[in-house]
Amino acid sequence: MSQVDTTDYYPDSVIRSRLYIVAGTGAGIYARGLSYQGFVWYRDQDMTPLHFYDDGKGYLQMDKLGNGYVVYQKLLLGTVPMG
């Protein structure tokens, strides 16, 4: 059985023109999404400066506990070998 030369299929170097196209496209899509949210999605909302909300009386930090639990579960899922 002969080995197949894979250097034509998987080059060791990055093609910079493709990298710039992919990065520029991703940045454009991200900027367009933020613009959509800012101008269309939240157009009926009053604009307020950045503020913090103390959720100690209502939620008792449960959102932070839930976020931590999800991150922990994803970490466990990522360390389990596939197959």
C-alpha cells in the first residue's frame, strides 16, 4: 500500500488572501448584527447609560450559579473522549 502525498491538499502555510477574506467577512457580519440590534431590535426602547442591577432580593445570584453550572458541564463534555 502506497502513501498518498497530502501536501497538495493540506498546505502547511496559511493563504493570507483567504485569511483576510474570511476575517473581513466575519467582522462585517458581526458589525451588521450589532447594527441590526442597535437600530432595529431596540428601536422602541429608551436608551440609558450603562448601569448595574442588584438582583440580591429577587434572584439571589441564581443566574450566576446557572452560568457556572453550564460551563462546568461543557468542560466535562469536552474532556470525554469521543467514541
